[in-house]
Amino acid sequence: MLTRMIWSELSEAERRTLFERPSTGSGAYDIAKSILDDIAVRGDDAVRDYAQRFDDWAPESGFRVSLEDLKAAEAALSKEARAAILAAADAIRRFHAEQGYREVDVETWTGAKAQRRVTPLEIAGLYVPAGTAPLVSTLIMLAVPAQIAGVERIAVIAPPRKGEGIEPTVLGAASLLGLDEVYAIGGAHGVAALGLGKGGLPKADRILGPGNAYVAAAKAILAQTPGGAATDLPAGPSEVMVVADDRADPDLVAIDLLSQAEHDSMAQVVLVAYSEAFVQRVEESLETWLDQLPRAETARAALAHSRAVIAANEAEALEAADGYASEHLIVQTDDPRGFAAQVRHAGSIFLGPWTPEAAGDYAGGPNHALPTAGAARAYGGVTVEMFQKTTTLLELNARGAKEIAPVVETLAALEGLDAHRLAMKVRREKAQ
């Protein structure tokens, strides 16, 4: 079931290809680019065409969900669902409340004040996957830090069910969290509409949230498009690596692998174990659990391109973990915290047998919108800071102008930029 690889026998090139993600080479980038280019040219008509083609949902009244529908969906939430949403939001809020840029005020020279101020985004776009699985948890993970940051306008987009609109629990959660601007549109065309301000959607300053390969590609293209929305991080199909020694519980390892495999046929799960015998026990458990999963077909498709790496020792397991740079890293070893302390590249780490990644997905506190496809080498997960921006201010008085002038004039002369030099020199002379 899991393709076996022995780490010590792999060349450097083989180790690089070992961890290629299933979405690599899927053609998602080219498809997303053609959609964005078409929407940029044809505007609202193109948005409606794609929405009708992909979702069978392009109502004449527009994509925005009415306030009445949001309130009705909230009222329909069960008492248990309502309590769970609020409890998760509270834990996430308490963790993220410690984040955020701080303002800075420094006298860099006598008479020179340098400052940094912090302001929230004006319009934040939140992408909530809701096609095959309505990810209420993602809505919470994105909305709470945006609210903490003080974002003025939060626009949520979520893919509708074919011909039916957004799954009601997502709408109910949005209303419960105080969000009133929700649009029933998703995919690359939804991202394009939100990033370019087409199809009756606002033009977001930044779009945040995970999605499939097409959504991830559309966000990346927009971020490089003049006038397009910025993005948060590369967040495509989900992935997990589980590092487990021979004393780990194979049932727990198996169900952790499946909790990612059931997301998407393009999800990837990787097991790093210390023996073939343990891999075999995990595979036996996988088969047992698969028989109980409603989404077993999706999970089996994901497992078909997943891996089991056999490491001789902890050092090799660490090499594999850093080489993969996983979105989620679960450590089930004798000393999980000691192992995690040595890991350089991972989006989020889950320590020990009692900490499933599922806890982090829903209510642990840290954000579950994380970098995928090896991007954890350069990115972390969604934070309050991603909903903020900084502006610097500099103010010189006459004494400050005299103090700093010799350095500025010298450096400007070194670069051959004489107007720069004169801009400082004239002020120095006037200040004397």
C-alpha cells in the first residue's frame, strides 16, 4: 500500500524526487492562468460562465449570500455545533491574541525620529474550502486572526455544492462569528473574482486560505499580477508526515495518516519508520480503518501516491523530515519534544501519541492554514501579522538634518546620485 524506501540507500537525486507532491505536473498552473487571464479580459461575464460550468451556481441575484440566509443557517445549528464552534474560536483567539506586529518609536540620531505604525488590511479575502468537505474549521482559523488584527472588511468565498449554494454549516458558522459578507463561489475563478474585483465581489488586498492545486495556483498567479491581490502562503493539497519508532501504536499512526488522506485524492501522507515490521503493522491497521471510513475511496487514492521511508536511526529520520518540509509533522517517538527541537522545516508539529493533527485542525489554538509542497522551508502558517501591514515614518528637525547630513551626502556621492546629495546638503546649510 505504501511505497517503501530505505533512506540510506537513496541518492541525493532520489531523495529529492521521493517527496515530489502529487499536484506537481498536474497542469493546475496553466489552467488557473487561463481562467485568470479570461476573467481579467471579460470580467463579470467570464466569472459567471466559469461559476455555471464548474459549480452550476450563478444566480441572477449575484454570488453574495443574503443576511437572511446567514441568520437562518445560524439558527439551524444544533446546540452542540454552536458550542463547538464557539469553543474552538475561543482557543484560537487566545493563542492568536499574543501575535501581531508591535509599533516602534526610536531616535536614530539626535533630532531624528524613526517610527513604525501598524494598520490592518482594508479588505481581506478568506478562501474556505467547502466542496467535498465543508471546512468550518478553516473559516474559524482565518476569521479570528483577521478580527484580532482589526480588518475593516472581511469577504469570505466558499465553493457551493453543485447547484445548491454553500453548505449551511459554513454559513451558520460565519454568522455566529459575526461575518456578514459571504460569496458562494470558489475555485480558481472565485479567487480571480476576489483578487481582481469582478463578478460583484470586492477587490481584496490579500487572499488567505488553503485550497486545491487550482486555488493555490490562482493565488500565486494573482500575487504576481499587477493590481492583483497579495497572498498568504503556498497552501495546496494537504499533507502529513508521521515519524514513528517501533514502540509507537500502529493504530494511532494509521488513523493519523488517514486523517490527511481523506481530505483529497491529491493529499499526500508519508510514514517515517525505523523498521519494515512496523510499516507492515501500520498497513494492516490502515486496511482495518479504511473499511470504516465514508471517504475511503478518496483516502485510497491518496495512499496510492504516498510513501513509507525506513530510517536506520533518528539522524536519518531528521534528514527525511527536513527534506520533506511537511505541512504537518506528527512525532510519535520516545522523545518527541527532543526530536522536534532538531527539526528545521515544518509548518506545524504535533508531539506524542496523545496529540493527533486533528486536534490542531480544529481547536488546539495554533492555525491550521499552513504551507504545503515544501514551502515550510520558507513560510509559517497564517498569523495575525498576515492581516496587518506596517508603515514607517521619519521626521528630522533642524538639528537632526545637520547630524545626519554628512553620512547621507557621502553615501549619495559614492552612488553618483547628486540630487540626493544636494537634498541633504541644502537642508544642512539652511539649518546652520
